[in-house]
Amino acid sequence: MIQPERIESLNRLQVREGRYVLYWMQAAQRVECNHALEHAIERANGLKVPLVAAFGLTAEFPQANARHYHFMLEGLSEVQRDLTDRGIRLVVRAEAPPQCIANLAADACLVVVDAGHLKVQRQWRHEVAQAIPCRLEEVETNLIVPVEEASDRENFSAGTFRPRISAKLDAYLVGLRKRKLRLPSLDMKLDSLDLGDIDRLIRKLKIDGSVGPVLGLRGGAGQARRLLIAFLREKLGDYAAKRNDPNLGCTSNLSPYLHFGQISPLEIALKVRQAGGAGADAFLEEMIVRRELSFNFVHYNREHDDYECLPPWAQRTLNLHARDKREYRYDLEEFETARTHDPYWNAAQKQMVLTGKMHGYMRMYWGKKILEWSASPREGFGIALHLNDKYELDGRDPNGYAGVAWCFGKHDRAWAERSVFGKVRYMNAAGLRRKFDADAYVAKIERLER
């Protein structure tokens, strides 16, 4: 049975007679280790009806472009095949999700949806809850611990959040049993898009093509699982000691797959914990405590994508130093095209543009320097979010919002006061060179450009 704390009714309507249970897949784009899918199967079996899965494919997801859609659609085509193997029809329609689900819910007994915490996701779920004629149940499956179970308020830092979530882990770090669907839905005649030609579909939907897909990087659960196996076998043992060196390639590279829900954090955590060792402890700190702290931030702080999300002390000190003289100052175009004086920052920006991701340690340096070299801290915050969301495959994500905000003081404490930064933590190029061979990192990125 799915833990009841993972399930929330989003309206007060009852389950009714209908042709099927509808699973609205949106944030958890996978078949394996998906609590929302397993709950929907359980409900369909209990009601003795088939289960239909649906995905509303809007071309207007905020800040998304062809890079994101290509990666996502590669994963969805795999999901369609995997659901077919379980007797479930996946209907994908070129409609805004609320419209797509409201249309299909006309024949449904019940709608089940995976939980989403971004503003647009919460708005969609609210609209559907009001529009459909039956019950809407939301199931948390992209977090180890449901966000309101971990804490009932926004937490100041990892230090305050860690003991709260750690106390809940034994109850939630448990495997998920796969259910067998009794009545298949494959023969149901429901219109759906053809996912066979992704490039053609992207053109047909008129999706923003200003940023293209990353060559050599494929979306989908199968690729995510291959990366996880390689990480466990080749990198986990050294993760604690080497993760902050971008030249060593000791990270898992799973963040884009987690962002699209193509792999479950529970599946990853169970396999990492089973492997054990110092590397496992360091990785689980990042993937559970730090990642789920970002969901705590987004869930409880409605200003998470705005400068106003920063704690009062950070806003005060940054505003106090907003007029300080900047030794260097760049606008959005100069940042975006990597035309600063700093070869390390330029390399980080180019890595993001070329590969759709940036090493975590460089991402911190990258954000700190945008703060330092922008006309004002508020403008810098907007530039960092814009670039992160435009080029990162895991942009538009709680981790991204929390990561940018951290560069401006979120989830951190006050440090020694200095120009421009005030009491916000400072980083510089000398610090990079002490940590790792920063010039080798620049050379590595230059080779990607050739």
C-alpha cells in the first residue's frame, strides 16, 4: 500500500461511475518506482475499470525551449512503450494540461496526478480540481519524504532541515511494489500524438528553437538507469573526495533525469545506500537533504523565483551595497555570450550552453560572479535565473531556484562584510585555483567548442 501521507485529495468530489481511472502524468515521467502510477493502478483494479494515462503537451511551459522538449519527448516515447507493456494506453495531446485532463476526465471515475510544486504546476492542478466532475488525488513520488511531512514551514538552512527530514527517512526509504493491472486499456480509441518523430513534432508545435538539443545526451529512464549503474560502479567510492573537482567527472549526471521525473529519487537512494561507504553518505546528503530543502523552499516561499525570496538580512546587506563601485560590469548579452574578463567564468557559461549542464562547484562561482558584476543585485538575480532556466536541462526546477538564491544569501549565514557582496558569502578565482586545476577546466571546455 502507498503511504497515505503521500496522497492528498485536491477537491471534495467523490469517485463516480466512469469508463476508466485517468492517471495524469506530468512531473513523474516514468513507469518504474512511480507511486502515483501504482496508486492509480490500485484504484483502477478496485473499481474494476481500465487505467488510461495522459500527458498534456503545452508548447508554452514557462522558459522552456527545444532543448528541454527534445530531452523530455525522448523520455515520453520510452514511457509510452513501457506503459504499453503493462497494458496501459498513454494519450499525449497538444493541449494545455488543464484542458487535456478536463476533456479526458469527462469519462473518468477518478483522476490521479503526480505532485508538482512549481507555481505553474500548482496552478494547473488547481484548475483541473475545479473543472473536472470527479475526485482528483495527488500523489507525491518525486521526493523521498513528502514536503509537508518533512517540515510544516520554510526552513532557514540545511542545518535546521536535516534533523527534521532525517527523523522521517526510515518510514519512507522503502521499496515500491509493482502492481499488475487487471483490465488493460490498449484497445480504447482515444486520439493521441505520434511520438515517433520528435524533431517533426517540435516543429509542428512551434516550440522555441533558439536553444537546440544537446548532442550525445539522450533523455529517458533507460539512459538514467545506465548512468546510475555506472556511477555506483565507477564513481561513488570517490564521490566524497572528488565531487567538487570539475576535471574528474565524479558526479552522477542524473539531475536532468530527476528534473523530468525520468528516474525516481527513491530508486537512486536505495541503491546508493545499499552500496554504502563515505561516498554514499556524501551523495545522500546532496540528493535528500539539499535537494528536498529546495522543494521545501519552493513549496513554502511563493517568491522563490524572485529577488524577494532572499532572507531579510541578505536583502538588507545587498541593498546597502547596491551602489558600490563594480570593478567590472556586464549586461545580459555579455554574460550570455561569455564575454567577461574571467576565463573561468566564461568556461562555466560555455559548458552550460554547450552541454545543458554545469558542474555544481562552478555553478556556485558562476552565480556569485553574476552578483558581483551586475548593475545591481536585483538585476543579477534576474540574469542568473534567466540563463539557468534557458540553458540548463534541469532549469525551471526547485534545485535551480534554490541554487541561484543561495548565491545571493539564501540558506546561508552572514559572513565578513565587503564591497558589493555586503555580508553575503564571497567566492573568487584564487579559491577555484586552490580547489582544483582551473586552467585545465578552461582547456577542457575549449575542446568542446571545436
